[in-house]
Amino acid sequence: MKHQDDSDLRKIFEEIRRFDQQNLPSFRRLRSKERRSSQTPFPVYVTSAVLTIILLGISLHYFSPGPQIVKVSSLEEWKAPTDFLLRTPGIEVIEMVPNLESSVLPDSVIKQNKE
């Protein structure tokens, strides 16, 4: 690989820089163009605001839903939305009233223990 001298690159960049300086518009001229283009007349703002308000009013009038009838339920009918969480596996055992006269053991075992 051949090592090149940077002087030719410097010359090229210097030419590009000179070309840019010659074709560069002045700052004052750019600033005055920006100021002229950004100055929108006041009536344009007022007109656009009025038209926006009118269109918004018309759209709200024609596209708004009618009166909604809300059914109010009584307190007796109300059910908590989380009631299902209280229904856990094995809840039947907790809700049952135990029968003290019966046993899960066979009768023969009970008779043997009594004697």
C-alpha cells in the first residue's frame, strides 16, 4: 500500500471551502427572509380560530350521542364484582354444618371402640 501525501487533500478541501464562501448568502439577507416568511398576518389567525370553533360546534351538535338512560339498580340487587374470588376450592366443607351423630368410619370400628 502506497502512502499518499495529505497536501493534495488539503488543496482539494481548500478549494471546496473557497467555493462555499463565494456562494454563501449573507447572514442579514437570510435573517430578513426568515422574518418576512414567519410573519403571518393577524387576520389569518383569527379567521382560522373562528372557523375551527364553528366546525367543532357543528360536529359536536350533529355527532354527539343522545341522552343516555342509565338504569340504577337497587342495593339489594348489587353484587360485588370480586365475589368470585371468595369461591375457593373446598368452600363446601366450610359452609356445611357438621353432623355429630354420623362418622366417616365404618360402624364396625365405632362399635369396637365403644366396647
